[in-house]
Amino acid sequence: MTVWVAAAVLTAAVTHAGWNAMAHTIKDQVIAFTLIAGGAAVMGALLAPFVPFPQAGAWPYLIVSALVHVGYQALLMRSFSLGDFGQMYPIARGTAPLVVTVLAALFVGERIGGWQLAGVVLASAGLVGLALWGILPLGPGAREVPPPLGTGAREVPPPLSQGAREVPPPLAREVPAGGRGRRPRRPALLAAVATGLSIAAYTVVDGVGVRASGTPIGYVTWLLLLQGTLVPAYALYVHRGALGAKLRPYLARGLLGAAMSMAAYGLVLWAQTRAPLAPIAALRESSIIVGAAIGALLFKERFGLPRIAAAALMVVGIGLMLKAS
């Protein structure tokens, strides 16, 4: 892997974390992904007349990839609606590299050296560590404290039944919500892991497809066109005549996210034509550092020394992959 390929993948990683954070800030996830998918489809339609047409051998991969991407978007929407960005994003992104290594070895015939494999394992272990720190069990006597209410809001307790008296809770060590001890529900974890598996699936499919296409930019353009119509169609079915009014407040943010999404994946597809799939899959997951930082700074989710240590482990793994390349 050359320096330029590594730089392209790292740029894609930062951009990817950015557009995911933008999507997370929109409460209605169907609206968020309608804007991102629909905006990317519009950009694809504008580019299509000016880019080379993918070769015939790439079209089966394009169709399969479009379907997998729609599943990925649905799972990502689900995980974002159930859990914190700083937990769901790391778990989803951290699942993919080792799965890609296995799939690439089984179906693509790629073989990577021992140092490279060690790098993939270390990078993935660091990513998993970043995710799991946020779901450690609460310590003895600890209880989670909900986040503060918005400006001017106050929480009204439910009325007591006649003759009842309020019993104060036992003394406990308070743990801020969103910090250590915040445990996402099992459906959130399952959705995040399933998102990671879908990432692994489309990474392998597109890695083969883009090589068969003869044109990375033509491949990504038609991929955006194919996948970008299904989520908006679903949103139109759900919201019907109210869709335009719901989209309008988030239009600029959603279209910027669409441009970032297209740029991020285009860079990765270009890199996949110039380096093995597994190291690229692991290197692009460095977006988790950016995602964790966004969670800490923008969404006020805790980062903590253990997460920094896990990030350092991931950096060591990336170093091994680059050295072995």
C-alpha cells in the first residue's frame, strides 16, 4: 500500500465519520437517509453522462451491492435510533475488518502476510475496545443518571396513587448517562453488529466489482444511482404529501452529507483497485477515532483514557499493515 493510497483511505475515513454524524443529528433517521441517499443519486445522475460506462462483468456486482447498501442503510438507521453514536458507530465499523479478511481469502483468493494479518487483528482489537468501553457494566452501587432536560424544561413525576407515599431510592454512586456504564440494549448491539457484517459484505462485493468495471468513478456513479432511489421511495410511501415539509429544514445538511458520502466511498473504491482489500478495510476503520471524538466533543459522550489506549492499539495495527505492504 503506497502513501497516496493510505492518504486516500484515511481521508475517506474522516469524511465517512463526518457524514454519519450529520445523519445522527437528524432525529427522523428516514428523513436523514432519504436526503443522503437521494442527494447521492442526484449527483450520480449528473455525473453519469460524463464518466465511462462500467464494463458488462461489473453489473452483477453493482446490482448485489446496491441491495446490500440498502440493507446497510436500514441497519444503520436502526442502530442510530437505538443507541449512542459513540457506541453504535465503533461497533458497526469495528466488525468489518476481520470479516473482510476471511471473505477476501475465501472468495477473492487474496493472501496476506503474517505481519499484515497481525496488523488487521490488532487494529480490529483496538476498534472493539473503543466500542466495549462504553458498555462495561456499572460498578457496585452505581446507577445511571439521565441527561439534563432542555432549556426551560422540567421533569414532572407521575402522580402518586391515593394513600401512597414516595420512597426515596437507596443511596448510589451516580454515573452520567452516555458515559461509562451506559449499556445499550441488545437490539441496538445486534443492529450495530449486523451493520458491520453488511459493511464487510459490500466491501468484498465492490472490491471485486470495481476491478471488473474498468472505471472506479463509473462504478461508484452507477452504484449511487441504483441504491439512491429505494430509501427515498420508502420515505415517500411513509410520509406521502408531508415529505417535502419534513425534508426542507434539513435540506442543506442532508445534501452536504450526500456529497461527503459519495466522496468517501469513491476514494475507497479507487484505493481498492491499487491495494489488497483487507488492509484497506482495516485502515478505513480509523474513522472510529474521528467518530469517538465527535461523540465526545459534539454529542458530549465520554471518550476516556481506556478508549485512547484502544485507539493507540489500533494505530499500532495500522502501522504493521503499512509496513507489511
